[in-house]
Amino acid sequence: MSLDTASDPEKRLTGAHMLVANVALLGGIVTGLLQGLEHAGVEFPASEYFLQSYYHSVSMHGVLNVLVWTTFFIAGFLPFISARAYAMPLASPRLGWLTFWLMLAGLLIAAVPLAGNAATVMFTFYAPLKAHWAFYVGLTLVVVGTWLITLRLALSQRDWRARHPGARTPLAAFMSLVTMTMWTLASVGLAASMLFMLIPWSLGLVAGTDPLLTRTLFWLTGHPIVYFWLLPAYVSWYTLVPRQAGGRLFSDPMARGSFLLFLILSAPLGLHHQVTDPGIHEGWKLFQAFLTFAVFFPSLLTFFNVVASLEGAGRARGGKGLAAWFFRLPWGDPSLAAQLLAMLMFCAGGIGGLINASYNMNLVVHNTAYVVGHFHTTVGTAVTLTYMGISYWLVPHLAGRALWSARMALVQAWTWFVGMLIFSTALHELGIRGMPRRTMISQASYFQPEWSALLPWVGVGGTLLFVSGILYLLNLVLTVTVSRAPAPAVPEFAVSTAPPEDGPAILNRLRPWIVTAVVFLVIAYGPTLARLVATSRLNAPGFRVW
Amino acid sequence: MKRGATVYLYELAWILPSIAIPVGMLAALLVTAFGAGIHVPSIAGRIDPTRVTETAPFDQPGVVKTGPVSYEVRMIGQIWAFTPNEIRVPVGSTVTFVATSKDVIHGLFIPGANVNIMLIPGQISRVTARFDREGEFFMACHEYCGIAHHTMGGKVIVEPRS
């Protein structure tokens, strides 16, 4: 069976996920614009029919962008790309559709209190802020849905292996399965917090909760969730982008190796989000800071492998010099340009992330605007702009129509990049000057005059990002509705200069790595969680203070 | 050798620095953290979050002199204020903040003084800072704590030594 027909049964399913993801993104960029303008001094347009407060807006912005846009995109993209990589339809389309409807139901259940200002608790929902129970139940259903995707990818791999005994799993399918496996393992923290604490508490079945324990369980999942967002972008960077650029993947075994390292190292480091928390021993914080630097290793492997692949492509196109080849890449292809810009921004984002995680340096930047600047370069650009770049070939393929305007898509990608450069630079600097995050800053009682010069740039950058986001969505809508030309071919998978058979067989297995991941998690979190559970009194009452 | 030797050498030439770079950064981190004696918040005890105002030392929030140049600030975070919200100490003082929250999670953030700690219901937070520069330091709650979160602030006034 050819690649194209293999993924055909997935087309409608992937399209359904993409629709939900992009509707969420629309909500995310509208709220984002209003928040950026608030920082620039424009009064926040609170209204009892739409956004009831600045904080209502921030809660919507976070949930829609980082929970819904990402998760639904991933749930559409990874199965689609896996089917193409296997050149075989995935197992059980019924399971795929059941998963979609479960996740959509969960989303709608959570959306009612969220939109109605009954869950203005941010996407981190730290207890004892107490949202309506439907918010917790809905989000939990979405998480359960993601586990079913893991199951479906695992069943598909089993089918494929039965037909291809001894062969290496195709790279894109292998990476998709590793990503979902990592996420499924890591999401146990969130699931435990929801099922045993937050849901019974919000339903009134138990009187109190333990804020530090729920927060620790949240971050057990809350750091690996960033790899859950990022690794699907890496799937594209490794398996498609080298060929889109006109080259080959440098090393397939190294790519597999880096993903397996992400599988074992993504989760046991969430405490670096809690460096300033009381009640957790600083020794464990330092230990997890070590592991945070360890996960920088597979990131550097990825950087090298992807850049080496691009360099090959640039030189094949006649590029010369130490760095001049970079400009020889086919920048006129919006799908590629968006992803190259995403990579550039991620260089800054990755280094900024190390600063956040640097234990003592965290005391300077924790919970400041610096962090907001940081994650807009990472999830807000490395991930989001890559997903947009993928959409520029995926949506035309799903609709069977050519992208409405490649030129508008190019303008969109550059506008996002420039907007983000302005937006995130201003926020990084404001954070270093002590401006807190998640705060209606123009109304702050401790407003500092030195922030005034930088805040308008948050509004300028935010506006550019909004315009870019609208151009992206408009292009997709016009593609689906009015574009008439047939869709071009989907990007083929890149061939590797070092084929998978060059790597040791352990790079084709999952079980030993899963066991290692669990051991790491138990070592890094076991003592802290055991102590928190043993000393917990579950006596903090809930508050609705918005 | 089965694989292309060039590819293999390139891989190795990157894998080794990829290990060396994080290790080097980690070493720099350890030297600066422990060399400068910086501590991040750690375990300082639990408290019943429903009985904060009846539990010592939070039954008497305020500033207490504990030595010739050292003070202890016993502080409660609540929606949407710090108690106390104005702290006066002479320049050169070492100030230990002992704080907790009586409702939702708050943050105690004093930029410029390396005070950055969460106030979590049920937990006691403890952090020590030295104020070597005269003037006013603002403090802010830097964890979203409800509709008037942005009004939760205060100041530390570092006065000349008399």
C-alpha cells in the first residue's frame, strides 16, 4: 500500500482534531491580544457576557492555547504521520473516533465553567483556588483520551511488527509512540491529583485538600507536558523538514537515541518549577536541577542532528561558508520557513529555560514576566509556529485543495517571528526588573516607573502576534472553502545518511526504557511524595476569590 | 566498521561536547550557588491553614529584633494583603521572613533582595535576606490569588543606621 492511501482512513479523524485545535487557537489569540494591550496601558474590556476580568482572560488564554490547541493538534498529527510511516492503516479506527468524541466531550464539559468564569484558576489550577467540578472532570476526560491514543499507536506498532518481523520501526511512527508513551507515564501525577484530590474535593465529598501535594503532582506532569508539546514538533523537524529543505536526515540512530532519552528524562525534573516552594527539601530540588541539565543532552543532540541535516540541504543547493548555507535553504516554502523560524526562536528559548531551571538563578526570575517571555519562545513559537508550518501542508492535504495563499503564509510566519521577538524580549527584560507574571500590571499597586518604557512593546508584539494568528487561520479557512487548485503532494519522509540499522537494537525497543523511566521517576519523586502524603492533613478549605 | 566512519566521527564529535556543555554549566551553577552561600527555600514546618492567626508566631505578625543586626518578620499572606505590609529595618540588617498563607497560595517577591518564595496554605516558608542598600524595596504577591491579586503588595524600607 502506498504512503498516501495508508493515511487516508485517518484523514477525517485528523481533520476533526485540527478543527478543534484551530478554534481553540482563535480563542487563545483573541484573549492574548487583550492581555498584551492591557500591559501597554489599554483598559481591559471586561464584560459580563464575554471576559469578566483580566484573570478570566488569562485562564482562558492558558487553557485554550497550551492545553487544547496543543493536545488536539498532537492527537490529530501523530496518528496521521504514524499511518504514513507504517504505510499501513492504523489499528481500530473506531477506537480513534471514540477517543476523539471522549476528548471533545471532556473539553466541552470543562469549557462551560471556564467560559462562565467558574474556573478562573489559570491552566495550572493550583488548589485551594477551587473551580467548578466540571472543569476538573472535563480536563481529566481529555487526559484519559490521550491515553487511548497511546493505546492505539501501540496496537498499530504490534500489527506492523507482526508483518515486518525483525525490522526497525519507521522513525516517525517510533517517535510518535515514544512521545505518547512518555506523556502517558508522566500524566499519572495529574491523574492522581484529579482523581484522588481535586475531583472529590470540588464535588464536596471531602472538606479539604493539600495545596503543596496537588501542586507537586501537577508539576510532576507539568514539566513533561512541555515535551509532550515539543516532541511532535521534533517529529516534523527530524523526519520531514530535512527533505522539505532538499536534504537528508543526518543520523537516524541518533534521532531515536535522543527520543529515548526524552522518554526517561522528561518527567523526573518537575521540581524545578517549585524551587521557591516551602515544604520540599532543597536537596531534592538540586537533584532535579541536575536532571534538568541532563535533559539538555538530548536537546543538544537534536540541535546538532537537525542543523547538520539542514546544512547538508543548504550545501546541496549551492550554499557555502560557515553559516551562509542557511540562507540558501528554500525559504519561499511557507511550511519550511515557519519551522526554520521556530527553530531559530527555540535556540533562545532553550537557553532561557536553562536559566529558569538553574536552581539559584531561579530566585531572580521565578514567577516573573521573564517566565512568560520564555514560554512564548518555546511553546508559543518553537511548538506553535512549527504546528502552523505543518498545517500549511496538512490542511491542504486533508481538504484536497491547495493552500489559498503561500505568500500570505510566508508573511504570517515572519510576522509571528518578529512579533514574538519584540514581545518576548520586552517580557524577559521586565521580568528581570521584577515585574510579576499573571498580573493586571497596569493596575498594580506597586507599579514601577521603570517598567513604563517597556510595557508598550508587549502590546506591539502582542498585536503583531494577533495579526499573524488571524492570517494563519484565515488562510486555512480560505483553503478549505474557496481554494480550487488541487492539493500538492504531502512532504515525503527524509532518508537518513545513517540508516536505523546502524544503531544498536536497543534503540528499537521500548520496554527497557519504560522501566528506566519509571525507576528515575520513583527515585526523583518517591521520597518527597511519600513524605508529603504521610504528613498531609487534607485540611485546606477551597476558595472562589475571583 | 559497518557504518560510514565519517558519520560516526561527526556523531561522536558532537555527543561528547553535548555532555561536556551541560556538565560545565552545572559546575558553574554549583560554584556560584554554594560559593555565594545561596540557599533556596526548604522545609520549615507545617501549620494548620485554618488556624493561622491562633498559631505562634503568626498570632503576633510583625517585625521582631532577634540580634544586633538581625530581624525576623512574621508575616501572613491573605487575600489581598501582606500583614505586615510595611517593614522598616536599618541598613546592613539580616532579615528572616517567616511566612504562611491563611487562604490561597500567594507569593512573596522582593526584587533586588533575592526574596522569592511561595506562601502555601499548610506550609511555613522561611527565607533570609540581607539589606545592604538604603532605600525602598517593593514587595509583591507574584502568584495569582484572585480578582484583586495586583493590589497585593507592600514595601521594605531600609533606613540609615542611627
